[in-house]
Amino acid sequence: MSASATKRNKKARLNNKDATVVVGGKEFQEDSYQLCYLSGYFRGAIRSGMEESRTLRFNFPDKDPAEWELFKEAFKPCSEAVTKDNVVTVLRWCKELCVTEHCAGLEEVFWCKILD
């Protein structure tokens, strides 16, 4: 494969929005590989053979779409989205979605909030 073909494939892979996460009725187009990397919940759902693994559609009808956006922003490289005021919200999503290995820095923000 040529270098330009490899570059095109990598770019296509980075822009893959093959999953839909519906939060409080609002749809978000997401990359299933990124969801699996981040979350044990999505890894398990996609590997399960259940409906979600076939449709790549995940529903959280009783959740706030703004919280989902905050959660996603919290895990972008160099993100400063998590503050003392919203860390509990992000940690709730982490717990629900089985995000463990990626949230060590959030615990520090949480304890700063508690100790203030």
C-alpha cells in the first residue's frame, strides 16, 4: 500500500462515526472504536451479540445531553473541561459506563472539591 493510501485510510478511520448515542432524545454520532477504548460498557455491549452490537445505537433516555457532551469533552487530549463544579457529573457517567483506567485525574479534582 502506498504512503498516500495509508494516510487516506488513517484519516477515514479517524473520522468514522458509525455509532449513535441517544441521550435524552438527542442523537450524537460517535466512533464505536473510541467508545470501546474509553468504556467497558460499550466494549461489552458491542461484543455481546445483543441488539446494540448489530445497530450500534445506544439509548440513555433519562440522561441530560449536556452531560454527555461534558463527558466526551472531559476525555479529549489536553481537555480542561472538568472543574470542581462538574466533576461529580463526569464521575457519575464514568461509573455508569465502566470507565476506570481513564479517569485517574478526575479523582484529584473530586477530592479538591470535597476538601474545599
